[in-house]
Amino acid sequence: MIFITRREHFNAAHRLFKPEYTDEQNLDVFGKCSNPNWHGHNYTLFVTVKGEVNPDTGFLVNLKDLSALINHHVIERLDHRNINLEVSFMAGLLASTENLAIGIWNELMDPISQLGAKLHNIKLCETENNFVEYYG
């Protein structure tokens, strides 16, 4: 079995808050990330797939195809968007990096299997110091 990773980037805004909390409670729990006027990040996304190398091509997957798939199913839907308001797969969820990584996984799992690979993990970097890894 071999693993291969594709890196992509997107920029998006969000707000961490629970509508049932007061502004003070949101500030206490989520800090400055609960700013009512939103805030944004320059995200870096790593998508790792696994499987066997195709003896005809020498590839697990063609990285051009993997990149196009990630862009179609995820990046185009997130880039320069408000995660809370504009991203359908995040509707009704707290827009945390953890939930976003799970949402990205759910969007990519089936399409990646159609490439003949299996999704291994999602690594989503919110800042250079904070990232989440999700293994399904």
C-alpha cells in the first residue's frame, strides 16, 4: 500500500458562535473567534489517499485528477466564502476547523473512491500553529 498527498489552499471567513448563547457566553467560550463581524483564514488543505500502484501508469492516482476532484468538490465551494452562511455541507454546524475537516472528508470520500483510491486522511491547517487531522 502507498500513500500520496495533495496540498490545496483556500481562503474563507467564519464565526464560532452558538446562537443560543449570549454574546458574553460566546466570547467566553470562543474568544475573538466569536467576533460578530466574522474573521477569516488562509487555509491549507492536505488530502492523503492510499491504495496500490497501478502497474500500467506507475501511479496510485493521477495527481492532476485528484487536484481537479478536490477543487470541484471542496475548494470551489469554500474559497472566498463565508463558511457559516454559504457552504451547504456546513449548514447547521458550528464552523470549527474540526467540523470543517469532517465535512471535507464527507464531500471527498465517494469521489476519491471513483479514482480507484481510498481516502486516508484530511489535514486542515487554519493557521501555521493550528491544524486538524481527520481519519474518517
